[in-house]
Amino acid sequence: MSKVLNGLHYTKSHEWVKIEGNEAVIGISDYAQHSLGNIVYLETKEVGEDLTQFDELGTIESVKAASDILSPLSGSIIALNDEVIDRPELINDDPYGCWLVKMIIKDSNEINNLLTAEQYQLESK
Amino acid sequence: MKKTALYDVHLALGAKMVEFAGWEMPIEYQGLTQEHFATRQTCGLFDVSHMGEIMITGDDALSFTNYLVSGGVKPVPMRMTYGMLLHHDGGVIDDLMVYFYNPQKILLVVNASNLEKDVAWIISIQKNSSYQVIISDISSEVGLIALQGKQASTILQYLTTYPLDTLKMFDFEDLALHTMPFMISRSGYTGEDGFEIYGKNDDIVILFQKLVNLGAIPCGLGCRDTLRFEASMPLYGHEMNETVNPFEAGLSFGVDMNKDDFIGKEALLRAKSQGLKRKIVALELVDRGIARADYPVYDGDHLIGHVTTGYLIPGHDKALALAILDVGYWDLGTLVQIQIRKNRVEAVVRNKKFLHKQYVK
């Protein structure tokens, strides 16, 4: 069964988000990496871009398939994980250790639209 | 959904199963990338029992087959020939392997997705002719596995006294493996040396497990596609279909224009004299991104074709693609743009040798 970390929030589209003050750290879940298979390509929006909750944040591709990454929250991108962009296969080994982007949260009320670890556990069974 | 005889074995090996052509098949076991490299470096083992087998028997089996398929089937016993079933207009109904046993017995091995269509077509051709043949779809009785890679012959030799060295590429033979009867051919769909092994479903299950115990790595359909693409081999529904003729698909080696007559020959002669208007070429992406099947290809605002297969193949730095492009865009070095979702990505026409083949001839 796929691993779900406590303390993170999740989307139904299998992104995870860690809230650190007014910043959000975003990645994809163990379920997502497992469904995709061997990840070979990652493309994200640039630093400085503003996103709306559940808008497209980027694209992640395995050998077989391409999948959109959705932004769990509204906000402005402040950092990209260049190491993971260069070596996206790292996500398969450690999906929760590989953050993809960091953003400044625009509206923390939107966190209520996300799933808790418990809810996501049921969702991703 | 249909299941092959190896279904339970796949589950026990931890396979991720997917629907393919109405069958529940393993897409990968440990991981597509690992399996791709295992086949290139040692030996991969594939369940391809979903493929269709059609037996043509009777006095006219050879002449009927030569009328039916584009490839030149020579009366050399126990040799295989690649060919296609063509419409009268030259479009490809399916591509297939022809196994010539003797002039009264020929086996056609076809794509799973096309089996019913092929059988209906072959019967309709026979009905409107005077050929004396019996057409039997024996697919459900036949299991098929492929053992592919540098170590394939070493591993298989453990199970038979038959000298496998004497079996050259596209030869086949009826022989015993682990004391069970099989038909094996030196052939495959990966660009590696290897064997395709046909047998009764129960025997195939035993043999598959035996080969795994001897070190063959179970491989899913996922890497089967990256391997055949890396070897620049065509896949029906991608590089060819009913609206594409064999020359456009780059498959002239599967057509024998010297044969007296075969279905589609007239249309192909016409197509040849008129000159090709589009053709499959290889592309390498200059920019980042992965081009995938059906993505449109442009020259500026001008739509010039589409991608038929594309991957970032394990072990490659650049994403590669096969694409069918209009005339004028076939020269090596030609720059084109591929529409990858919202972006236009630059690509360059290159040669099709993605892989340096090391067949044992």
C-alpha cells in the first residue's frame, strides 16, 4: 500500500503540501509516483508566477505517460527544486523528500479545501 | 477482460496489470526502466500470449498466403517472413509474421488488437476466390512467450539438447524444452537476439517459471514498447494503419513487388509512380520535453504531420520520436516544431538508428 505522511495536506489529484508559516512546500504523493512508474521528466512554472488553487503547476512524465501537477493552493512561486528537475527519478525513491516548488500562500483559508492525511489515506487506497 | 494462462504468475511476481487490446496484461513488474536495461544487458522474458495465431492449411496454402500478404513467402521450410495484410487501396490492415512449415501449412502471427478483423478479412478473401485452404484461428490454444537479450540462447540451451546455434535469425523449429513440445523461432521485437516460443498454455506456464528460475527477468509490455521503438521497429496503430501504406510507413522490406500479384499491389504501384506525399521520419528534440503519439508537428504555422511514437528512452539524454511528415521535411537536419500540450518544442530530423543492433545473423 502507498505511504501517506502525517502532518501533510493532500489533494485528490495526489499532490502533497507542507505548510511552513506563510509558505507552502509542494510535492507529489507516494501513490502518484507509484501510479506513474519511472519518472523521467519534470517541468514547472517559473519563480514569480502566480497560481490559483488547483490550477496547473507543472507537468510530470514517466516513460509511459504525462500527467499534470496541480497547485494545492493559490500563491506565488518562490523556489524550484533544481536538483529534482535535473534528476526527476529521485521522486520514485523518496516522493516526500523531493519537494518540487515552494510558494507564498495567498489565502490560508484554502487549506480547508485540502485533504488531511487520514482522508487521503482513504482516498488513495 | 481476457487473461493469458500466465495471469496468476504475473500477479505472484508483483506485476502492475493494465488493459491492452481486451486483455489484462502486465505493464511492468519491478519497473519499466529496470526491465528495459535487463533486456538490453542480460535477458528479458515477456508474456505475449495475447498475440493472434491463424493457421492456413490445404493444397493452396502457399499461393493463397502469397496473394494475401505483402511479403514474399518463399517455399523454404521452417523460415519466417515479415509482411502485411493490405487493403486493395494499399492501406495496412495489420502487420504479421508468416511461418512457412511446408506448402500446405503456414502460420500467421498477428497483433492481438487486430485478430478478429484479420480473421474476417482472410475468410472474406478466401470466399471470393478458388483457393483450397482451411483458415483456423488457434489463438486461444496457443501460449507465446519471448525470451530476449544477449543471454537468451545461453539460458534456453539449459533446457534442450537441440543445438540452438544452428537456429539463425528467422529460422524456427519444433523441439522439446524441459521435455515439453514447443515451436520456437529466433526472432523478437526488441532489437536483441532472442527467441519466441509457442506452446500449449499449460506448458508455457511451466516454461515461463523455469526461465525465471534460470535468471530471465520478467518484463512487461511497457518496456516492450520502448525496446521496439529504440530498435526503430513499427507498431500497428502508430507507424501504420488503414490510411497509411507500407512505403509511407518505411516498410518496403515487408513488401515483395516482384510477386505476380497480391492484394494491394496495384495501389502500391500507383503510389510509387506518383511519389510519396508523406513518410515516417525520426526526430530528436532539441529543447526539453517529451513528444508523444499524436502530438502535431508544425513548420511555423503550417501543420506538416504528427508524432506516431515518442519517448525519452531509458539511458538516452534526448527525447526521440517517429513522426509521419509531409514531403519536403524528410532531409536530415530539417528543423520542425512539435506541439507539446501548450508549448512548441524544436526538433530536428535525424536517422532512425536509435540503437546499434547486435543481432546474431
